[in-house]
Amino acid sequence: MTLLPLLLALTAAAPAAFDVAGVPVSLALELKAGGRALALPLAWRSEAGDLVATGAAPEVEAEVRLTPVEGAGRLLEVRLRWRRAAGLERAAVTLGWSGEGAWAVGRDLDPLPLLAAVRTGRGTPLLAGAGGLVLTGGPGLVAARLAPVPGGLEARLYLDDAAERPFATYLACLERLPVPGQDGRIGWGALERKRAWVEAPRGPGDEDRLEVALWPVGRGQPLPLVVERWPRGARAAVVFTDHADRTDPAALRAVLFGHSDPRAEGSRGAGLLGRGLAITRSFFVWPGPGTLSDPETWRLASWIAGAGSEVALHSISDGRDDPEAIRAGLEAAAPLRPSTWIDHEPYVNCEALSAQGAVALSPWESRGLLAEGGIRWAWAAGDVAGFRAVEARDLLGAAPPGEPSPAIYPLPGEPRIWVFESAFFYAPPAELAQALSDQALDRLERSRGLFVGHTYLGAGPATTHGGSAVARLPVTRQADGTLVIDATLDEALARLATRVAGGSLASLPWSEAGDRLRALGDVSVRYLADGGAEVINAGDVGLSGLTVSLPAVGLRLWVDGAPVRDRQEVAGRSRIWFDLPAHGRRVVRATRGLTPVPLLPLAAAPSP
């Protein structure tokens, strides 16, 4: 069936289906808000060459638009415009079509046969196909569930879903932490009682948008272009988010530069900064030693910021802070440009975002103050595996392949702040080093993953007294009283540095990694009739060293007509990288010798 007769059929019967180059595609819209499903029957019409479906409920109106693109391709746009206040739980559109050989790109970024359902989220491109159609993603896609069905493929595409933003707050803000020996056997795990924020607020005039594309494939072997996550060919990324508890300036200096002697500052060869690695190091603003009010600590924080790493805030102080204290603390820390916030002891600090700081109209509400003070990222105040044994866990694949595994998501009610997850990484140095073994890093690289460690690398003997915390200190004291970084831990950092220098691993501060994952959501690939692929950045953030790959080797690759110099060929895949500016686009083409090789051989558009 061609598109024109189908338009007449849709106008008359209003079925939720359309046609792409003779392949019927089913469409279903799913909305859930306020604990109930919203019914939006779609009515279709033709509009200036597009196929448009609209529907409405008291809370929201929806528009689905199909626009012809290259060849017989179709751009599918979904827009939800909210009429009244609502608590959105899920918004999704499901596409399905028949075709043999269903395949998809999963979290490891390899296009493979689709044998069971896979779930992708932010940071993973939408790329799947069956039979003669290929589906690609675009702006507004939060997640996708791709599943083989008898004789075809089903793709559920989420504009929003509570499972992709698992923000939660503690049930109560305690007056004090339990005291061992006085309050029974209460451990940290017993305090982890939270309320999930299932609904995300929408107000009148708010919009949700999604854009994807369907490409009919003609004769030839498809070589779909995969947009990868990490810069300049890196296969995985490691981030250390270090909490400020028990900060000892001498110990922190030893971890950063190998030795606690102030003359070690800026030295190379040992420690995190000394080996060229990055850290997101949080601080209290005040009071006293180890906080930003201490000149020695401020100097170390300045070294961190100047070396390309990140200074974050671990609340303002280690106690409760009212709005005026938060405002003053943000102003005092402003020269270091902190953009990441890590809640400190949200069990008792009511202004923590995971306590009452994210609650509208609470006397402890802090989210607006933080956003106005430049905070863009906040820790989820919980780790994906709790307080279990440490490992270099890939956060993008922490859950089974068919289940959600979100690493980042917007803070409900405050879109200027996004939330990030982490993995607990606090243990004796030898255990941390083992978790960063070559085998563990190989696994992380194979998964194209992201490890975000929740660490305490700045604690030292001057601030740590007794208990298991002493065994977990990352430094050792020498005979003259100075501190050096633990040798086994430094060997692990050397392994990381070797991989970073070799280009297989990226060491990033959190804000850089998080901003990159967010920016990837604005990148799409549009296939051209001449066999090229246009990589488009619809966002306001440029991507340096954007890596793309395709399942072939031995090809000559071109970007904007120039041969590519920055490239790799590994395990049957070619990977190249280039800068993609904000609102910019680059065209990738391939040749074998002098013969053009289409990346996605498109079916021709039907004759009028």
C-alpha cells in the first residue's frame, strides 16, 4: 500500500497504523498520570504532505506527525501539550512491524540479533531493525524497550517513565543519628527507608516531545552508524566522586600528588592528579580544617579545579543548613565554580535534596537555591548495589538487559538539576585496587560502560580514629610522620593512567561525564540518499571528540569530504571521532577504493 491511499483509509477509519515503503507499521500511544491511564483516541488527517494524528483528554492533547525524509523514510514526531496540572508517570509510543531478522543496538553499543527484549536508556542510541525497516532515535527519547515478536519487532519508545527517574526521599528527617550501643543494633542499611517519587509534575503549557525516524532499506548490506558515549575512541569511562567526610588536607594531598609534603603539589608520577587522572572532589564550605574556609584546603581545591578536575559541594556544612546558610555557602564557594552537589547525611540534614530539600513548600526546600547558585548535578544519595562489596560496576548496565538501568535523570520539579547514580567504593586500599584490576577494566571496556565510584579518598589519620575506617585509609604514614598514597592503590591508578594514555579509557570529572550523556540525547543520525549519514546535534552543548562506529573494517571514511585521520579498527568495527558543535552537523561517508559504500542503502521514494 502506498502512502496516498493509506491517508484516505486513515482519515475514514482512523486506525492506529501507517505505511513506510509498503511495510505496515502499527502505532499505540500510552499515557499514565495521576495513577490512571489517559485515553486519547487518535484521528488522522493529511496536512501539507504529512500524515498527522491528534487526540485529546482533559489533561493533555497529543499530536503524532509523519514527515517524508530521504528516500521513502519517515520522520515520526510525537508532541504532548499539557492543558492542566498533572503528575506524569509514563508517556510512550509503541511501534511494531513484521520482518525477519530482528536486531538492535544494546547497552554495549554492538548491533546484534535481537533474541530477547533489551531496554536502553539515556546514553545509548536507539538503533534497531527487522525486515526492510530500520528505526533510529532523536531528541526527546528517554528510553526504549526493543523486543522480538513472532515475525517482527516491537519498539516501545518512552518520552517519560518513572522507572527511568528513580528519585526517592527519606521517609523522615531524624533529629540525630542512632548511637551504637544506645540504640540497639542499627546499621546504615536500616536507615535506608525511602519514598519513591513516581509522578513528575506537569503544568499547563508544558510539553513533551519525541523524534525518531524509520528508514526503508533497499538492496545492499546495511552499515548503521552507532553514536558512542565517550570521547576520542574511549570505550569506557571512570569517575571518582569523593565525599568530604573526615577530610584531612595532608592525606588529600598525598592522594592527589603521592606525598603529603606541600612541595609535592603539582608533581607528576604518583597520585590521581600526578598521573593525569580526574576526580570530582567534594568539600564542606565551613567550618574549620578540611573545609573551604581553611586556606590549606582551599589551595588544594584550587589545584583540583585548575588541573581540569572538579570541585563539588558536600552540603554546606556537616550539620543542618538553613536557606541563608546555603545561599552564603554557595557565594563563598563560587570562585571554584561548583556544579555538583552531594548530600551529606540526609538522614539528619533536612535541607538535603534526598531529605526535604526537593520538597516544594518545605521549610527546608533548597532545590531552587542550589539551581540559582549554579548547581546542575546532584547525587541520588544511594548506590546501585547498596553497601555491598566494591566493584568497578558499569552503571549503564547495572540491571539485567531487559530492565531499566538509569544512571542520570532530571530532578522532579526542578529541571535545572539532574540526578546521578554511583556505586559504593569504600574499602581497604588493596580491595579497591583489586576492583580496578585489568580483568575488571577489560569488562568495563567491553560493555562500553561507566563506573562512578562513591569514595572517601581524602580521609586521613588526623581525622579518623579507630574502627574499620582506619583500615580503609588510602594513605600510609612514614617514619618521619609524612603521608604517602598506599602503594597498591597507586598501582591501580597507574593501570588506569596507562589505559587513559592508550585511549581505551576516559578519566572524567562527573560534570563532564554527565553533561556528555545529556548532550548525546540531542544527537541523531539521518541517512542520505547518496549513502552518507548526517550526524546532527540539535542541542546547545557541543561534543568534542564525538565517537561513531560502524560494523565494518577496511573502508576509507570521510567526514565533510575530508579523509578521517582519527580512527580505530578493532574486532570488526571501525571507529572514528570528530568534534560536533552545538546545533552543528557532520556528514560521514565511506568508500572502498574509489567506490562509494552506502552506510544504509535506502529504498527509493515511491513515484507520485
